[in-house]
Amino acid sequence: MNVMKKWLSGFIVLLSLTAVAQSNTDAAKLLEEVINKTTSYSNFKADLDYTMVNVEMNIDEKKSGVIYVQGDAYRLEMEGQMIICDGHTVWTYLPDSEEVMVSNVEDSDESISPTQILSKYSSDYKARFSTDKNCKDENMKAISLKPEEGNKFEKMTVIVNAKKLSLESFSIYDKNGNIFTYNINSLIPDQVLSDTVFTFNEKAYPDVEVIDMR
């Protein structure tokens, strides 16, 4: 799974945890409060850093990017790739190869619409407080999420600011020994965003090859 899909998968899980299994009441309650605050915004922009580590394969990859979210629409930009969705159509643009793949939301693995959330992540997740070396501030809390069997990842660790009710970072541990971590450097809510942010303008990329998969 590439960087974009891994970010979207993790973010989908976080935004869809409306009924976390009550394995730890306080942890589940705190996480729910953070999610409710995040989803209450009309839109938001988040700057983030990404790392992918696999100790056995000696991999330590780092990238940075930005995501805009407004309802079912989003725009995710990271080095080497950009994914745009207006709620109906998904454009995946690869600048190095000058290609843009176009697909319908219902046919895309990269959708974060509520319908896709409910259909792809309907299982309960067990939430527990855990320890993390990055939680040096007393307001920073680490929450471990353990999914039911059959999911593509073994667990997630979410770090939140309990005072601000903000999401600070999350890490995804998959079954191949990979650890994908996303640190949210800033999250700015309720911005004035043009509809053009959530569409791909082919005229702005005259040399791009359009691969229509609809």
C-alpha cells in the first residue's frame, strides 16, 4: 500500500471510530471527543510529516505533505503523488510520469466518504492507554487501537492532546513489519476554500496523460 493509501486508511479509521469497544472507558471517551471535535469543522488543512520504518529491511523513509478535507471532498499532496476527490470523482496524479488516473468514488480504494467508511471499517476497535516516549507533556496521551481479526494492520497508536482535544500523530503497524507514522504539524480548521481545490484542472497540465478508469 503506497503512502497516500496508508494515510487515507489510517485517517478513515480514526474518523470512523464512532463506537470504539469499551476495553478502556477513559481512552475510548478521550478518542471520541477528539474525533467529534475534528469532524465538527466545516473543513480543515493539515500539514504533516510521514515516516516509514522497517527494521528488518533497513528502511527509514521520510516525506512531508498537506491534506485539505471538506465533507466528502479532499485533496492530499505528498512528494511524488497527489490525490483529489470532489466527493464523486477521484483523480490520482503522478507528476513524474505525467499521468492522472480518473475513477469513481465507489470504485476507488482512496475514498474517505462516509459511505466508504461504513462499508470498509465496520468492526469495533479496542482502545487502551499506552506508553510512548514522545508523550513528554502531561497533556499528551497515547492510545493503542487493536482491530478485530481480518484487518490489514495489526494495530494503531494515536497520540492526542487531551487539553486541546487535538490529534497530534498516529502510527500504523502492518503485518509485514512496517511502521507508518504521520505527525500532524498543524491543523487549521474552517478555512475559505475554493471548489477548485477539490477538482483536477486538466488545462493546467497540458502534457498530462489522462487514464480514465470509469
